[in-house]
Amino acid sequence: MPFEGEFAGYKPLARIANSERVQDIVSRCKKRMPEEGYSDVKPLMSDIRPSGWLPDLVLAVDGSYHQLPVENGYPGAEMAYLTVASVILDVKKQRELDQKRPVNPLASRDTEEAGSIDCALPGRNVVVDEEGTPTASFRRVFFESIKEKRPLSDGETLLDTYESLLTYKPKTRPQQCPYDDCPVDAAYVPAPGESVCACGQQRPWYSTDALRIHEGLNPAGPSGAMFAEAMQVWERVWAVNFLRWIEREPRRFRLLRNLAIVLDGPLAVFGHPAWLSHAIYRELKRINEASRKVIDKDLLLIGVEKSGAFVDHYEVLDSPTRSMNGKPRFDTQTEVLLTNEYIRAHIAIGDKPFGEDTYFGRKFFYKTDSGARIVASLPFLTEESRDLSRGDARHFPRLDDAMSLLDATFSARFPNAVAPLVSAHAEAAIPLNLGREVLEQLARSLMAEETS
């Protein structure tokens, strides 16, 4: 490990790069040329065209966390400030303003309503109340944080929603007591709310222990991965919370005719709480089946990725080439419906079905009418849609509507971005509207549309 401020010079770096051991691995590794990807991707290009449909409102959800040092007398003590923001974008009002250009900036800002919820989570060397360890402290505070959050005044808490998803958790992988020093090494049994360990000490267990996020606490360094897992759980559970609120009164399903929900990142849950992805799939499938009975239409939920391997691959794949006379390979309003075979051959090498344990949606590439490249996901809403062996447009619910939405909301401010997520990320990063009941506002807006 280097000393603070110490960096290797050019010669050591060159020596490493030119070493026989490094060159041996480089010479043996599998290599792929971008041209190979294009020939394989052509059969995956669909002839689906944008529908022209646009929602009246878009709900975007994004999260952010900041790790902070804690001055408590213990070295390296840290905590994280976690924020999840939602932004309502009034697409209908934006369309009206676009017809009266130039647009007044104040009027443009009025097309957005933002709100956020937050919490602080302890990390390394931080112990709260009478807890004995940082891990026990994190478990307690994380449980309390989602127990108290109720996005809609007449809806569930985030804990209620999470515990409904907990009923889908597979029982094939036993989990041990979250206390490392449990005298009987008891098997953890998930239960709603709080329970106690089976040993004589009867220390508390929480339903959120089933997520196993606390296992990521690093006693020797920062715990960024643990905090990121907590953030993604909040984001995903919040979206499900809203859909369950709609389901409670079947007449509310009509609201989904004029609403799209956009999440930051792929439709997936990674890391210790990955089992939640299959639970979310089953819950979305159940809610969607109920919705179709009322409005005969699938819900529209889109995940949009700002960065990562898929974004990098799409950029290289669409780069101007000599064979294309310096033009990008893909025409505007072109979509590529990715399959497991293509992903494993060109993006993420592996021998098991891609995303089998982590994804609740399917990826596709889309080039908007303005030329922006978007990597997006649409949810699994049927068992057939989970079959990644084929790029069947029927397995991408409301693909044509999603394309129209991406055409209308792409952001020129950042690459691979859509305007609702740009606003949601800004709100999550610098929360100005903590505690604002943004979902209440959304519900009122949608209800007004229905009764007008």
C-alpha cells in the first residue's frame, strides 16, 4: 500500500505492463472485435415503431447516498446519509408549453414536483443505543428507517410493502442468526416485524435481516457497497409500494393509463438482497394481471442505465466506422432486443442465464429520434417474458409506448439520460424537498384527470 500522496512513476507502471506474466495472460485472453457484435445484433433488431402515445405524468425514482466521517473517538468511524427522491414530470403540460415557444423557465419548472425521504445509517465503528456492535446498530437503524416511512398517507409503510415481498423469499437457502457469537448458531427464521433469537440471550431479530445487507459491513474500511444495497432496496420497494396502493382500490388502475414509472438503473437487485428481484417480479406479475382485468393494458415501468458495461458496448457498437462512411451503424428509432446468447457472447461472459438471480426485467437498446442511445429495461410481467433465448417483442411489455416516451423525455444535458431521472437524481443528491408528499400530489393529479 502506498503512503498518502505517493504515486507510482512511469517506469514501474511500464515494467508491470511489459512483464512476461502480464503479457502471457494478455496473449491468452479471448478477444472480440466490435464488428462481430454488429453482425450478431442485426437479427435482434425489431420492426416495432414508436406508438406516438405519451403519458400525462411520469414518476421517476432515484437514490443517492453520501458517506460521512463520524467524530466519536474511534478511528475510521463512518455513517451514510441516504436519500431516495421521486419527481413527477407533467408531460401533458410540457407538450402544451412546447407549442408556445419560447418557454418561460418558471413555467417549465412548474411542470415538475419533487419530494424525497431520507435516513442516516451507521457503518464502521458506530454503535447506537445499547447495541453491542456496528452490525447490530446498522440492522436496528435500517429496520427502523423503513418502518417509519409511509409514502402515501392512506397507504402502506415501506416495511409493510417489504414484508409482503418477504413472503416470496425462497426457503432453499438457510440463513444463520445475524449475531456472529450466537451460542447455539441458530437458524434465522424471517418473521414480520421484530422477533428474538432462539438462544437464551433472546436478542432481537428483524424482518429486514432477511436482506442480509448487514453482512456487507466492512470492519476494516468503508462500507460503500452495503450502503448502495440499502439504497437500491429503498428505490425498488418504493415503486412497488405505489403500485400496491393503486391495487388497493381497483378503480385506481385507470390511473395507469396515463402514467409511466421510470427507475434509475436496470430492473434488478444486486448483492446480498438479490432474492428480492424474483419477489418483485412475482408481485409485479400479480398486480399487472389485476390491472389488465380493469384497463386491459400492461403497466409501464422502465429502468434506464446511465453507465456500465451495456452502455459502453452500445456506444462502441454504434460508433461511426469506415465501412459505414463515417456514419453510426444504427438509424434513429431503432431498437435491439437483447438475448442471453448475445449478452454472453459480447457483453458479459458467463455460463448461466444472464440475470437469472438478479433481474426482474429485460434489457434493450434504443436509439431515440434525436440520436441519443438509451439502455433500458422493461419488466417481466409473464413467465414467458423471462425466456431470454429469443428477442421476441411480445416479451417486452408496451415496448412501442416506451420508445415514444424515451423519444419525448431524453435529456441533452447528459449522455444516456432521460429528463425525469436527471431531475430525480438532482433531488436525491441535494434534497430540497424532504418530507414532501410527492406521491400524494401524484395521486391527486391523476384523480383529477379521471374525474374531469
